[in-house]
Amino acid sequence: PAATLTFPSEAPVASITIPNSWGPKETEGGIDATSDDSAIYLSVDVADAKTSDKVISDAIDFLTENGVKIDDSTKQT
């Protein structure tokens, strides 16, 4: 079975269906879940023009802290 979550819950702008076994939960800015074997971590955040830079910066920080190397040549402005 899978759960369909709408987010943010107070004023939904999107929905996503994630297997129940992944433990999907609403976060402050979206939804996250982890596969049964912990091989996949999924995080979806909602951002608007005012918050998108912060959401992107937080995502890059998270990836870097977890050993992901970002190719600077792919950066778009």
C-alpha cells in the first residue's frame, strides 16, 4: 500500500504518493521518506520566490554533508 500526501497540509499545492513502508511524513517545508533498506532518501520541499534560494542552499548543504560532490559547471542562475 501507498500513502498519498498533500503538502503543505494547511494550503496544499502538490501531492505525492509514497509507499507506506517508507514512513512518509510531512516536514516543515514538504515531505520526506526513506526506503525500507535505507538506500533511498526522498525529500520534497515547497518553495516560493522568497524562499527558493534558502531551500536550494539547504539542499546543497545536506548533499555536501553526506558526501555528494556537486559539479559547479551545472550551476544555473
